[in-house]
Amino acid sequence: MLATILYGAGDVRCEEVAEPKILHPTDAIIRLSASCICGSDLWPYRGLNDVTSPLHMGHEYCGIVEEVGSAVATVRPGQFVVGSFCLSDNTCPHCRFGFQSSCEKREFMTGAQAPLARVPLADGTLVATEEIPSDDLIPSLLAASDVLGTGWYAADAARVRPGSTVAVVGDGAVGLMGVLAAKQMGAARIIAMSRHKTRQNLALEFGATDIVSERGDRGVARIKDLTQGIGADAVLECVGTKESMTQAIQSARPGAMIGYVGVPHGVELDGQSLFFSQTGMLGGPAPVRRFLPHLMELVLERKINPGKVFDLELPLADVAEGYKAMDERRAIKTLLRV
């Protein structure tokens, strides 16, 4: 079968590889209905993460179960399933506490930019629908696997409350999903930080009430102006750079929470400044499995349409163009038809 392999910075190829097989009794094999490229895939693509050997790319997935291992009990062949990018048994103490992304048996999904994928820890990771969903819902269900769940976690970690004022740092797919999540959680004012017209428009469609195009100190000053000098009640940091984290902390009012989900690169925090800011912080890899049943229900009931974040659709064979388009910010997120 064809699959996406990353060999190094800027070198991504669609190549023939062997089909996945059941390796452990807890595995499942799924036939993907669609796949996609994640913003975090751009870190190794840009050379910001070391690539010491060829990487099988793809960690967002949904599709039909083809085969299950002998120990799998909660899903069966023929069912449509969505799974988290973090694989978990969903039974360990951390999973039961709601942090499946820190499962004692945690693995990270790979190899999902392909027609078939092996999903370890299938019982704890996969959630099945009652019926096969209609094709137009596939992009939104795929988004639930990571980008929607991650944006939702950012809002949850930032303790977005009904009537609150929320600032979202980052206009990539996760930031836009953070806007959608804040709206669903009842935020009265959602300030999206974005300099790109298409992303601004989508943020407004998802529920943003204000757009701030400035960055750094000017961006912080603009948020303070919009909040009468107070700052935001909750801040979602969805980038992972030193600049974005600093902007998030400085945009928050005393007592605010910052939900940070951008994979950090070069982020260093000053303890003294953080201490006197009197802000709280919670983040890390999103425990998507905690939210997955609810998010899938919202999609299936057509209450949300996160699939709109996919603004470029390509066949898997053209995956290199998908990476290039996202790297050059010509696309927010690329959907791959397999």
C-alpha cells in the first residue's frame, strides 16, 4: 500500500510499504476513511525536530475496523471508529483521572497517512459509532481525533466558563478549534489573534467576537485595550513558541488560567514574572479520549462542523504538496483522501 514517509527536512514521500498486521492481542487494524496532515507534522518537516530514521507519518485517523486482536472486546470488524492520537488503555490510574495522554501504557499513533493503520490498545483508544456516518461528516469526525480534541482541551484547561472573556493565541487548526470550543463552553467574548484573512474569517464563523492582528507587546496591549486594561479570563496558547507563550501569559488577568497545547520549541519561563502574574497553567498533550464521546456526539448531531478547518483536499499520492502548502501557510489543514 502507499504511505507517507518523512526522510528529513522538506523530504516527504508517498511510497509503497507493507500492510500493517496484528502484532499484539490488543491491536486493531482499521481502513481509514480519510487522513490528514497535522501542524505538529511540520516540526520535523521544517527540520526543527531531528529525524534520525525514516518516519511513518500520520496520527489522526478514523475509519472501519478490519481486524482485531484476540484480546479486543469493545470494537469489532465492520464498525466505524475514531481514536485519539495518544493511545491508552483507559483503565490505569491516570486514565481514570481523565489524563489518558499520560497513560501508564501510553504510545503515540503513527502511520495513519495511509489506507490501513494498526491501532495498539484498541479497547482503550477507539470509540465506535452506532452506525456508519455519512461521508460529509468524515472530515469533522477525523478532526475529533486530534485537532478538535486538542483545541477543546486547551479551553477546558483554561477553565473557560459561560460569560467569560477568552483570548486565543494562534490561528492554526488547533487555535481555530479552541475558538470553536470556547464558543461551545459559553464564552461571551472570544478574542482570536490572527494576521491572516482566511483564518480570521473562519475564527469569526466558529465564534470569535474580536480579531487582534498585532503580535508581541502590541498584541498584548490590544487585548488589554479590549478588556479595559484587565486582560482575559482564560487564555489558550496554541502555538508553542517563546513569543506565543509570553504573549499568552501577559494577556491573562490575575487569577486567569492558561491552557497551553502548542508543542513547545524554545520556550523558557521566568519564574519571577510567572509568580507575580498570579496565573495558572495547565496543558501538555491533550487527553482526547476523555472528550471523544462528547465531541463525536456533537458532530453526529451536526451541532458543530470542525471539518471546515480542512481547506485543502488532496489524494494521498500528492501528500508532499499538502505538507508544502501548510508549511507556506497556503492551507490551514490538509485532508488526505486514501
